[in-house]
Amino acid sequence: MSSLDSLLVKTTSRLRALQQQATRRLVRGDSERGSITVEQILWVVAMIALVGIVVAAITAFINTQVGKIA
């Protein structure tokens, strides 16, 4: 068996294994894969929004107090 034939056999068997793995994943239904990442992103966005609201409230309060002094 030549090295080209050997490479062809290895490549074909690897492709078959990948096809079987993909088929198992589709049948098993990894529909929630990545949902943790999406949830974490949503929490980060919510926390950034909350911090923005707090900073805006503090800034408004300080500007009001400075306006009273001047």
C-alpha cells in the first residue's frame, strides 16, 4: 500500500467518524448548547445598564447640589 493510499484510507475513516459524530449530535439534540453563554451576556448587559443608571443618578444629584451652592 502506497503512502497516498494510506493517507486516503485515514482521511476517509476520519471523515466517516466526523459524519457519525455530527449525526449523533443532531439526533441527540444539543438545542441548549451555548445557552449559558447567552445568559451570561444578558446578565453582563443588565449589570452595565444598572451601573449606568446609578452613575446617571449620582451625577444628577451632584449637579443639583452644585447648582444650589452656586
